[in-house]
Amino acid sequence: MGAANGTGLRPAPVAAANQAPGTLGSVTSSRRSYLWLVVIALALTGFSMRTAVTSIGPVLAELQRVFGMSSTVSGMLTTLPVLYFAVFGSVVPWLAARTGTRRLLVVALATMTVGLVARAAVASLTGFFVLSLLALSGGAVANIVLPALIKEEFPERIGQLTALYTSMLAIGMTAGAGLTVPIGSLAPGGDTWRAGLAFWAVFSVVAIMPWLPTLRHDGAHRDAGPSMLSVAGSRTAWLVTLFFGLQAFQAYIAIGWFAKLLNSHGVSATMAGAMIAVFAAVAIPVYLVSAALPQRWHRPTIVVMLIAYIVAYVGLLAAPVRGAWLWMVLVGIGGGEFPLALVMIGLRSRDPRTTSALSAFVQSAGYLIGALGPLLFGVLEQASRAWTMSMLTLIVVTVLDALFGWLAASDRIVDDELARPVAATAAAAAAETTRPSA
């Protein structure tokens, strides 16, 4: 059968002559069926990746009441996903290499399902925190392995498949934020927030189903390829990381602080929440378009997003109420940097094992950078007792983010910058796959 590579991904079956891997036409019917299963699995997994995160915000007041949480503890709960993605993401390539990517995804989604249901039923704050970590498992694993899986199975369609799962991720985020309370209200009893949180387990169960028939494509690894730490020796890896990290820095500030900023200028809490939902909703088509763009359009797109962000931030300083709806739309447009950064992980690496290591490095370090955003923004606001210093700092970060994105959009390949030649190990793995079975 041939060896699997170090990400737990078994090399795709040898295609017929002139047949590009990752295409859905001109392939055997079994191969076509398999690829469509992967496409469906990507979409359903994408939808579930952030529901455990965004379903918390709408019921946070209820959680504070039930568990007696202070504002500080509540802040820890909302920061928990970012830190968990950063820390746990660093070990995902190691786990995937030993269990197989698809098996790891199935286990993670099953763990996510248990966490979503159990945390909705728990009676203690400690239990809620611990079970929230389980609920975040599916998203943490998918963050790292999906770029490598797309690189392995769809090397000619990296942008389109990244656009698919990130746009589904945006839909899931919006649904988690907007539907948790209405769905919970349909349940009998007083603690309707519990039903609202548990409901999202339905989708993680559904996401498991199309992965199950694909498990036969997993196998034991022979060569683990580059490690996450070895990728740190690549200049291009750092550029992609800084681009990803500074876009996350901005995104988590927008999610965590912009409602309060608008509220402080007289916008009601309800209206401010609706405005935040606007930029989340705008992200859905923006994700779909930005990830699917040809590589030659990446740099112009980064410039457009830079302009959108800066106009929005200056607008929030100069006319926070009068132009609020427009500013939120522009923030949603600027958020298209997220899928663009994920696409770069696949485009800036050649071997899927490098893609896996690069994905872990970019997202682990990047989410740590992102976690600093809301903290720094709050410190500056408290120190100056105004929003000017915080917003000016955000503008500077935006310019730096665009600069790193521009540099990361070059034609450099991380594999070529690593001390250990990945191409040699890739050639050995390819030779093994064509060796006749004993």
C-alpha cells in the first residue's frame, strides 16, 4: 500500500498519465467519490470549528450568574480558545503522524461532541472550564491539519478548498453567536442556556460521518518530515506567522472590544451587538472570495484590506456613531486576511509534511500574538481613559500586518529555506509508494 507521510496523510493513489491530483474530473469513480467525501467533510468540519467559541458570548451573562464568575474570570473564559489553539496546536502534527490525520480528526470531533454536551450539564465552574477544553478540541486539530490535508489531496485547488471551509467556518461562527439563545429558548425549563450550548454537538456529530469512509487512507508514518521548531529557521515561515498573528490581533480586538467602544459613545448594547454581527456576517462572502483568488491577486487584495481597516479605524475615532454600520462592514472586509493567511500556508510549502509543520508553527505562534491584542487594547484604554491611543496603536499594527502579508506573498518556498532538504525525504516516500508489495 505504500507509506504514509509524517502528517498521517497517506500519499494519494498514483494517478493516470496527465491526471492532476486533487481534481474532480478525469479520475476513477472510486477516487472521485473519495474526493467528494473529503470536500463534504471539509465543509461540515469548517462549520463546527468555532461554534464552541462563539456560542459562549450570547450566554455569558447567564454563565456569570450561575457560576458566580467575576469579570476577570469571564475574560479568561473568552481568552481560553485563543490560548488553547496556540498551545495544543503545537502537538497536533506529532499526534497526526502517529494516528493518521483523518483518525485524529474523527477523535477530535468526537471529543468535541462530548465536551459540548457535558459542559452544558456541569454544575461547577472548574468543570465548565475543563470541559470547554474538550469542546475546543475539534477546532484546535482542524486548524492545523486541514491546510496539510488540502495540500495533500487538492494541490491544484488550495484556494478553492480553503475558501470552502473558511466560509463555512464564518457561517458557523455567525450561527453560534446568533442562534444559541433562540434555540435554547425552545427548550423547557429554566436553564435554557444549557440547551443552547449543547445544541451545537449535533453538527460535530454530523461532521464525523463523511470522515469515516476515508479512514482507510490513513497509515503509519515512515518519515516525520520537518518539525514545527525547525520551520522557525525559515524567513518565509516568520513572515506568514506575523501576517497571521497580526490579523488575529485585530480580529480578537474587534470581537472583544468594539461593542464596548460603540456603547461608550451612546450606542445601546443591543444595537452594538447587532453591529458586531454585521462584520461577522460580511466575513462570510469575503472569506469565500479572498481565499479563492489567484495568487497574483494576493498583494492587491492585501492593499484593499489595509485600506478598509484603516478607514474603519479612523472612522471609529472620528465618527463612531454616525458611520458605525459602514465601519463594521469595512472591518468585515479587512477580516478577509484570515483565509488569505491560511492559503499562504499551503502555497509557501511544497511537501505536505512541511505544510503540516508550517501550519502548526504559524497558528501556534500566531494565536499567541492574537491573544495579546485584546489585552493590550484594554490596557491602553484604561491608561488613557479614552480610545484614541488604542485605535492609533491598532492602525500601526494594521500597517505592519499588511507589510508582512505583502512580503509573505512572494514566491518563496519554506522547504527551500530549511536546513534539512525535505525534497529528498519526499522522493524517498514517493519511491516507497511505487514499490511492489511483497
